Amino acid sequence: MKIISDKTPVVVNITNYLAMNFNANALLAIGASPIMSFYDKEMDDLLKIANSLVINIGCLDDKEIEGMHAAAAAANKYGRPWVIDPVGVGASAARTQTAVELITKYHPAIVRCNASEIMVLHGTACATRGVDSAEPVEKARSCAREFAAEHGTVVAVSGAVDYITDGVREAECSKGSPLMAKVTTMGCCASAICAAFAAVMPPYEAAVHAMNLMGSAGEAAVARSRGTGSLAVNFIDELSLVP
Amino acid sequence: MKIISDKTPVVVNITNYLAMNFNANALLAIGASPIMSFYDKEMDDLLKIANSLVINIGCLDDKEIEGMHAAAAAANKYGRPWVIDPVGVGASAARTQTAVELITKYHPAIVRCNASEIMVLHGTACATRGVDSAEPVEKARSCAREFAAEHGTVVAVSGAVDYITDGVREAECSKGSPLMAKVTTMGCCASAICAAFAAVMPPYEAAVHAMNLMGSAGEAAVARSRGTGSLAVNFIDELSLVP
Amino acid sequence: MKIISDKTPVVVNITNYLAMNFNANALLAIGASPIMSFYDKEMDDLLKIANSLVINIGCLDDKEIEGMHAAAAAANKYGRPWVIDPVGVGASAARTQTAVELITKYHPAIVRCNASEIMVLHGTACATRGVDSAEPVEKARSCAREFAAEHGTVVAVSGAVDYITDGVREAECSKGSPLMAKVTTMGCCASAICAAFAAVMPPYEAAVHAMNLMGSAGEAAVARSRGTGSLAVNFIDELSLVP
């Protein structure tokens, strides 16, 4: 994808172990240069050369949380935009606490999440069920707008119709397919792609571009797929074919 | 798969890093809601909302072993059935000790393993070679029956002909293909699917259903595959197409 | 692949989390028996039964570094050939220090890397950019030769034209495709396959065979692939079809 590959941004990913391979392939497919790491001792070095960062809390442990803090602090130090994916926030106290601390201390450029997750972060009572959203995006819109305004960030909520807001502006993306939710780490991939775009344009525009790319590549991939295994493969193919 | 997706059970997976993505996609394909974690501090929270648990010892470290103990204890506390996959037991003292401790302290509903592994757990001299079985299933049957009876569990042994027993009842499954063993974490996937079925039916029936599903999906996938790369993809496709 | 499957060598892999599944499938496809682990406490047990080892520094943490030292020491103790993949050396001080310590203390049979990485290890000023090479292989040849001679090892440099040397002999492999670099952990896979061959033949010959297999399988896979997602799948298919 020319808009990304023209710059080949280095995107540092602290992400869960499920997402690492799929998300690295997605970032390579669109022309970014991913580094996957969670080692606190190298985060300063990596963020110095990186163009953006994504932090995904899908698989936590004490050491990885230290790596997340080191990375977000280094992103701030070097002025790199960073994206948080608060996977499964609300499913455990550890997830909620980690996400809230990272957001309030280091101010992400973009929060990419599902409806349940932004409602939890906003403090609104909602249904959560493991790492999958139990709420429709419509119910989460006002939470997303208020959270974005209060934290000076962009919120991108994935769902049947994605919703992106910076607290003032808002955009929708109705592309995609419910089958995408049957491929693991598809949401994590949206967050990684947000980070790639955030390396070459402002955060709100980056989130809108990323969600549109996810939707259109997903829709094209579904049309070619027999089931959810081939969908994952075709999705990367589609990303790699965007001119 | 209606019998699973009707309930959409939340299945917590402490599994090795190779298996995480493939197994999460397998669980999503059949209609379960997987959470992959090994963080001891969130296991109580996760098991409270989960319907079942699978513990796979394929990649050990001290912290992950703590997570396994926390998860199995929480599964007992909340009455969730849990499955153990004693990957490579016998290949190292650490693996054997971990598996034996988890089984004797927390009483899994199902032990899903290969022939060498159940022979090691049973204390019968046998050939082991890394993480792949070096013994035929036939030799392991009496070990499986005795182990199941002694520990009040179900043992499901994968191989050319799978063997499932609760110490009294026994079943066979001759579906599948030797090519399935050439796709990494295919056995781990059987264990994860055992956990999904154990969330909606008793353990013995769950193991029989799971091994049959593995065999029939594997056989259908082999028929469509050029090599072992496409086999992994087609296998997930087949799982996702079961009505 | 008969030359490998005749012996079914057990290959221990301490590798990054992205590479684990893909590399295990690659090793299974050619007839090796992979074990993925980074647990220091089981390395002596595993290397005792293993035929070779690969250490890949793509995802570091303190515990994993301990596992790497334990594994390399055990490889020396039992006389197993081992391969290092110094992923992203130069991108952070932690990576450089880890790679240099492992090489100087435990003398790998093969160093499999890209052009930037061997230039960093050799101490030659060069461009690095994250984990992808920023230098052509041509510039790295003399560094590779000198490094191989000085350390008594084989160096295999991946690129448009791969270059393999033991400090005296040298070989080239011009097979492959630039698209292979768009599939994550393709280079890590080359290292894992070097380790499989090193279990059945001397290191220089092993590296030449491995790089040729990578190139020919990659070229055949590219010819069948729509994009980089299917390329990863077809690559494993091709490996599994080599007679």
C-alpha cells in the first residue's frame, strides 16, 4: 500500500502471543516494518528508531506490563504516536487496571477497542463476556465520544458498523463482515494497522483509514473464503494487494 | 457447530505459544469463545466467567506454571471442568513433574494425550522422543484405562485409532489421517476442543465428540489439501462449516 | 524430505513467539521433529535427546536469555550442533549483547542472518532499520568471510542472492523471491531448517542445503500465491512435497 510503503514505518508491537504472527504479516503486507517485542530493557532503543507503537494487553504478565510501561514512556519521550488495544478489559481486574494506568499516564493517540471495552473504560455498566464484545456499537457511541474528549485521544470502536471519534468529529465504517470476528486477533490487527497509519498521518485520519482498510480487505477476503481458516489467509492476501 | 454455538462457552486456554493462534481459531470456528492467558493474577476472575479450561504444558516456565496452578485451583473453586494436555511429558523432568502435580492436585475432567504420554503418566516404561509419540495407541490402552479409573478422569489418546476411556467405558475413533500429525499443535487443538465440549456435556461424551470432530474435520481437510500448510488452513475451514 | 525424514532429527528451538508455529510446521514438513521451548530448567534434558538446536533472539526477555545460555551450554556438553539467528542485532543494545555473548561463549555451528546483522556482528558500520536488513548482501560478504574464519563457524547471509561461507569455501544461492521477505519469520525459518540439516550433515553443507531449499520452495510457492498470506501457506506445502 503506497501510502505506507513510501515511508516503510517501523512499528513496534507489544502484543499478545496469538496476534504476533498474524499482525506482523498484516503490517508487512501493507508495507510497514514491524518489530514484535515486550522486553523493557530494549524499549528505549526501539522507540528511538520506531515511527509508532501499539500496545495490546491480550496476554498479560508482570514482566510484560513492565515492558508496556517502558514502551509507552519511550514513545512519549521520542514523540511517537501510540495505540492501545485494551483486549478483554472488564474480564479481569488486572486487565482493567493495566489499561487504565497506561492510558492515564501515557496518553495514547488512539484507543482501538470493541463496544464492551470502551464502556468499561468509560465506567458505564455493560455486559462483558470474555474478550468478545457483548454490546452493540450503537450503545457505546456516547461513551466513546466522551472518553475521547476527556482523554484527548481518538477512539475507534469495531463492530457491525465501526465508529471512530476524536470527541468532536465522528466517522462510521459499515464495511466488513461478521465472519471477521471468527478469526482470532482480527481486532488486534485493526489496532496494529491504526499504528501503521498513525506513523504517516494524524491519529483521527489514521484510525478512519485503518478501519476502512480492515473493512474492505475483510469483505473482499470473505467473498473468496470457504471458511474461517481461508478467511485469515485471504485477508492477508487482500492487504498485500492494495495498490 | 450448533451444539457449541448455542451456548458459546467461554474456554480459558493456558497453552503453549505455538498453539495459541491455531487453537483460538479452532475454538472460534466451532462457536466457542476462547480466552488465552497464563497470568496467575487474573485466573480467578477469568474462571469465574468461564465455562471450561484447558491447560497445555507445551511451553513451560516458572511463571506459567504458577498460572497453571492458579487456573486449575480456580476451576475447582468454581466447578469448571478442565482438560490437561501433558505435551512432551517424559521428555524432561520439568514436564513430568508439572503434569503429575497438576493432575494429582486438581483432578482434570479429561487427560488428552498421545500414547507415549499416557504410558509415562501411568509409570509404564516406554519409548519417548521429544514431543511426538514413539509408541502405538494399542500399547497404551490398558495404561489409559487404569489411569482413568485410578484418577477418576477420562483419558483420550490420539493416534492412528484414537482411544477414549473413563476406566469403564471405552470408545474408538478411526477417522483422521497420519498427515494431521505433520501440522503442529493439532493434538493441542484436540485438547482445546475437548474443553469446549466439556462445557456443554459430561467429560466422557465430550472427549468422544471432540475426537470424532477432529477426525472427520481432519479427513475432509486432507482431501482438499496439497500439503501440510494448506491442511492447517482447510482444517479450520472444515471446523467452521460443521452445521 | 527423505534426507531429513530418514533420521527424523529432534530439533530444539528457542525462538521468538512469532516464529514458533510457522517454524514448527516447516520442520515437520521436511521430516524433522521440532520441540519449542525456552525453559532453562529443561534444556539439559532436551539437548540430551536432541540432534540439533536453533537459538533465535527475536523476542528477548531476561528469563528467555537464561534459557538460551542453558540450551547452548547443553548443546556443547552433548556435542549437538547449534545455529544462531541474531534477529535485529544492532536495533537494541540488548540484542547485540545477547548475540555476541552466545556466539563467543558457545561457538555456534552456523550463524544465519541478514546483511545488516552480520555487519553489526563483525563490527562494521552499516545501516540497520528495525529487524529488516538495510544493506545488500554484496556489501556483507567480506564481513561474513572474516567473521566465519575468526569464529570457526559458518555464516549464511540471506538476501536477493544468499551467501554462505565457512571463511574459506563460499557458495551462492540466487533462488527465491523478494516477496519472501514480506512473510514474517521467513528468515527465522531458514535458521530452523539450517539446524535440521546440521543434524544430518556437516554445518557448511547443511547451510548450503538449507538456503537452497528455502529458495526453491519459496520460488515455487510464489508462483502459486495471490498475495503474501497464501505465500506463507504455499511455502509450507512446498516444503512438505519435497521428495
